[in-house]
Amino acid sequence: MRDEPVAPGGPAGREVDIAPVSDIQISGGAGGFRAKGEDLVAMSVLTGEVADDTLKTAMAGHKFLVEPDVLASALLNPSGVAKFEAAMAMALDGPNGLTATSAAIGLRGDALRATKLAYEAADELAARGLDASRWMAGLAVASAPGGAVAAGLATGTAIAADVYANYDGDWQKWLVDHPGMVDTLIGMSPGMLSSLGVPVDLASTLDLLAATYADGKADVTDFDPTPDPGPHNLRDILLGLDERNDPYDENDPSNLDVRIIKDANGNPTGYIVDIPGTKDWNAPWDPKSANDSGVNIDAMAGNNTVLQQGIEEALRKAGAQGTGVPVMLVGHSQGGIVAAQSTNDLISSGYNVTHVVTAGSPVGRIDIPDNVQMLSLENKNDIVPRLDASDNPNTANRTTVTFENQTGTIGGNHGIGGYRYDPDHPDRPRVDGNYVAVAGQLDKSSDPSVRRFLDSTDAFTQGSGLESQKVRHRVAREGVN
């Protein structure tokens, strides 16, 4: 994990204040641990090639030991030929000869590969070990006679005392100051359930919960396209997501945007899908919108959701299927979960998904294709990214940016943070906060992982804006809303 210095002020040319965002740390991506592992593999391949070339040279050199002309010259100069044969044999097969050198180079290549595998195994074991320790802790608490009750009372009493002594009785402030409790409790829950006699892990627990929600079929309504300037940097991308998540028009029924980025000739260069977060918190027997609790659990369990169906339908109508034009999925909270979960299915259906951006989303347990670049933004004080009780994989194609932004509320720590224009106060300073704020600072970052991601987004950020469009969609559950 690498620290990134905080740059004051907003992006060049923007009169925007930035709310306090600190302790930016970056892991994974091009400068991350797994990327270095890939470098080790590449080096081992080159080393193997050098070893092969050296061995071929050694084998070719052996023919001079039995060269007819050399052997014939032994009749005239036997001592000279003997010295030549001895020197040649030493150069080819001696302790420091080509054959030994080839073997040593080959062993070095094997060592590089073994080092990469050892690093990956240690990383995997650490993650599995943390899961196992939390599972065992949950099992131990729930299995002891009265253990769960006693532990719950003791823990609850201690927490309550802390809340009233140090937080003036404000439970929300206590929780956002102790977000790690979420990881621990969720990680312990499968072990606690297993104490009932049915062993489960977190994945199977999610499957069981998902089965209680009926997903349904997507009903997609389209609205007229509107001109859109298109984003020019990561901050603009997050502002577009913020506009979809919390539209300026409070009567806007849309819950999905597709931005069609075009060049000066009007040809699409990229498609950006903006996917908002949860809008309805509902029980299994009360299905709501395509942004409800059921979609959250279904997506985290790895299932195709009604919102994912809507994304695919919207992209099909935009003309993205089978064209090879790059697609970027951008999601906040639930939207990031669905974006990550959708990548494999969309690619299989003929969409060229190349990038995913998530903000405040628990995506650590979701598999992403190796050829998709993913950037995940996570506020350390936001409890939502912790709901999967897992760190994001440290792979070459997945960059995770964590930062500190404590607002004192769950909603403030989780919000996207774009400014809102107030017609009653047109001169009011515009302030970027939270995820938009960190995006603006990352635009200036020199970190190799961030730069590699941003430099690969030209298809989405270099459009002329003259012909680019935004198409709004309403994804609903058929027969429900």
C-alpha cells in the first residue's frame, strides 16, 4: 500500500473547493504487488530464453572438439591441439563454462517463478486465514452455553458505555469512528450460523439470503437523448455518477444513464454507464425497485440481477453490442457491486467492457476478468465497502484507493459528494466532497497504478463533446413498479 500526497485545490480551470480528504493510500494496479509478480514472470521467461540460447551455443561449440581439420592437425602439432582441446572443453563444460552457466541461468528463472508463486500463496493464505479466524470466533461465541448472549451483553454494555461517555450518546458517530466492527461482525456471522448444525461460509450465507428475494424481469423505459459534454477526467466521471444518483430534477424517474462519447466525426469512442446506489430497503416479501435490498444481496452472491438486465438492455439500445467500442461501468454502493458482477456476463454477450469504477462498494469477493481495468474508491470511514468483510484483491488490473474523510454520519461518509447548484444562491462556492473530492485529487496523482488507469481511459475522456449524448433509462421490475 502506497501513500499519495494530498494536493490542495481543485482541478485546473475549475473554481471548486475540496472538502478535507486525507491519508490517500493506493494498492494494487500497475504499481502493486501482483503487478510486480507479473514482472517476475516476465523476467523468468527472458531468463529462460537466455539459458536456452546459452545451452545452444554450448552444444554448437562441442562440434569443434571433433572437427576433422582440428584432429588432422594433431599429426603436425599434437601439443597445440591438446591445449586447444583442453581449453575448449573447459570453456564449454568446466565449472564456469557455458553449460554450467546455462544451468545456473535456468535455475534463476525457476527461482523467479517460485518467488512469484510464494508471494501469491502467502497473500491468499493471509486472506483465507482472516476469514477462518473470524468464522471460528463466531462459532466459539455461539457454541458456548449462553456464550452468544453473554458475549453480546458484555460487548453491548462496553460499547454503550463508550457511546455515552465519549460520543454524547450518538451511536452513529460511534459506528463511523469504528467501521472495523462491520468487518468483524459480518465475518463472524457464518460461524455463528454454523453453530446451529449447518456449516456455512460467507458465500453460502449470501446464497441463502439471496434465495429469499425474488429478482424478476427488467422493464426498461427510455427517455429522449440529451447533449452531453462527456467527462475529461476522473472527477468528471464521478460527477456524472453523482448526477444520476442524486439528479438535479427531483422528479427524474431514471435510475440508469448511458453516456455515448463521440469524436469530432460523430463516431462513438466509448460508452459510460452510470449506476446509482440503493434506493429501497425492503424485506424479502416486499419487492421494490431495481435498486432495492434484494439486488444488493443477489449481486453480492454472484447472481444476475434485474438491474444487470437493465444495463445490458440499455447498452444494446445504445448500439454498443458487437461493435468493439469500449464500455466503462461506473457505480456507487449497490451500483458498484452490480457493475463489477456484470462484467463477465456483458463480455460474453458481446460488449467490450474495458473499465469499471466503483465508489463506496463492497467488491472484494467479486471476480473481474484480467483484461478489465478496475478502480475502486473507498472512504475508510464508510461502512458500506466493509459489508463483504474482505479486502480487494491486489492484482495488476485492480487498483484500490482508500482515504480518510470523516463527516460524522453514515450518509456523509458514504455519499458521492458532488456539489449542487442552488439557484437561490448562485454565488455560493462549489464544494467537492468525499468520493468526488478524492477523484479530483487523483487526477493530479503521479502514482503508477492511478496513472496507468487514467491514461487508459482516453476513449471516454477525449471525446469532442460536440455530438456526445446522455440517454436516461428507468429500470423497473416487471409487474412490481
